[in-house]
Amino acid sequence: MAEEAKNGGNAALATPGHGADGAAVGTAVISPDAVQNPGLPPHRERVTDVDPKKEKRAERVVYTLFYLSVLGSIGAVLAYMFFPIEDGRLEAIRMQTMFVGVGMTLALLAIGIGAVHWAKALMADHESVDERHPVPSSEETRKASGEIFAIADKESGFSRRTLVRNSLLGALIAFPLPGITLLRSLAPQDQDPVVLLKHTMWDTGVHLARDLGGASVGEKIRAADVTIGSVFHVVPANLDEATNVLDEKAKAIVLLMRLDPKDLHPSPGREDWAYDGIVAYSKVCTHVGCPVALYEQHTHHLLCPCHQSQFDVSHEAKVIFGPAKRPLPQLPIEVDGEGYLVAKSDFEEPVGPSFWERLK
Ligand code: FES
């Protein structure tokens, strides 16, 4: 087969020949139109094959890249620790996101470039033809494959180039660390999530203010400014007093809408939770917590864009479609002496996903 490859053999294109009686005799006949196998181009030595200094330099580049990868991974872990998002500072979140990203990118990129450079500059560089065999392999082949591994090990220098091997192992071990470290943020430390979600910044007399995005709080909202059919994205007016602004905002975000009062159907005990048709509901979807943000004023339906849960605002935001299992919690509201909307209390139940056991 190797000879065929070199000499332009065309066994693959052969067709059976026929004897005088028309029987196939198995003679290979090559069609004159068959594309000739061009064979392998002449072998060219690499600089690292002929110059030991360049080989050494390539080796240095490879292990430097692998060690760089280790530094990237460690850097990502340190960035996670130095810029804790628990601070709630926007700047800390930005810095953590940026440096964790840069560290992990560096770690992965350096492993990739190092491995490619190792293969291209240092591993054995000779052409060979690999013959295919029917499966399963014979005992002999399996034995041969063991030998091939040994040859690969010898030719790649995996065992011999200990610095390259160890630096690669170090890089591969260090690379998952940032990912593992990030898992820590999935659950608050020593805090019951139900308790965390049960209390928000809303309280008696807290003004409703426009959400301007990020940590910015806009003007307080007057009831007179909320027209029928309009919808406001709302946060507590005192949000910027929180120690952890974004965490608090994530729990307290609210959607405010005005309906014709006769379209509202409050259950007993909730008749005074709305003000003249104005109702406020948590914006955190009770499925898995996406922001519910699409309001259809004609149907009074709120739609969560993540998995299409729909809530009927005219019936206390009960679920009418989708995977959410409970209504959006309602924020009881009223107006103060100057006509501004204020909360009458906090939500009466935890906001957000309902897969935790709820405390009433
Ligand atoms: S998060 Fe709202 S439907 Fe899934």
C-alpha cells in the first residue's frame, strides 16, 4: 500500500477482468480516465529537525504556553476572589466578569496553541500510509496497536520531554479550576434561599420609582401618570440605599400596569391591593426566574419570553399557559398624600421560582 501511495497505484479503481468464457478472473483493469494517484510530495525537513537550538527553542515555547495556561487559570480564580460579586458593586461585577473571562480565555488558548506548536514543531514528522483492516482487529493488530502507542509516546517525546509533559498536565489540571470556583456563586453561603427571597426592599410607604436599568433609579411615579394600558418597570425608590443594590433589585423588580378597574377580579382580602385599576406584580417569573416583560394590554396578559409562561393580570396574574406553577406575587399599593404610588407592605410570599418550599 505504501508503495502504491508513492508510485501512483490505482488498486482502488481496478475492475475485475474477464476470461474468454466471460468469467471474472480477478485481473485488475485500470480505466484510462482514472485520476492518477499523485503520491506523496517529497519530504521536507523542518528547522527543528535539523537545528537542535531551534528544537530547544520550540520546546521552550511549548512549555511556556502551558505554564501561561496555568497562570491564566490561577488568574481567573484570583479575579473571582478579589472582585466578589457579593459586594453588589457594579464595578466589582464588571471586573470579575472581565478578568475571569480573560483568565479562562488565556488558559484555554495557551493550551490549544501550545499543543498545536508541539505537534507541528516537535513531534515526529514523517509521512506514512495507514492501512485499514476489517473490524474487529485481530489479536495481532491489537498487539501492534500497543506498540504504536509506545512509538507515539517515543516520537511525541511525551515521556522524554518531561518539562513539556508536566507543564501540559499542570495546565490541564488547572484549567477546570475557574469553572469549579464559579459554582460557589450558584448558592448563597449559609443563607436559606426561601428567607432571602421572602423579604425584599418593599415595605410600607416605600415609593415606586422607574427602573432606569443597572443600579439607576428614576423618578417616583404618580398614579396620575399611569394611563390605562401603560406598563412601567419599577424598583423601590430607596434602592440605592441597599448594601447590595443588584441583589436587592433582582428580588424587588416590579411591573406596574393600569387596567379599567372593572376588569380586575381580586380575591377576598385583596380588594385594596390595587389603586384605581393600577396593579403591581413581581417581574420575576415563577418558573425559573426570567424577567417577565411583555404585556399585551388588550388581553391583560403578561408573557415570559424564556419559556412562554403567560399570566393573566386581570385575575391576580394567575398562570394561564406555560410551565410556571404559581401566579406572580402581587405588591399591594396605594397613594401617598401627594399622589405618588407607594407600597402598602412587602410581597406576602417569596418572589421568583417556585421549586423551593414556600414559607407563608
Ligand atoms: S422562566 Fe418564565 S417561563 Fe420559564
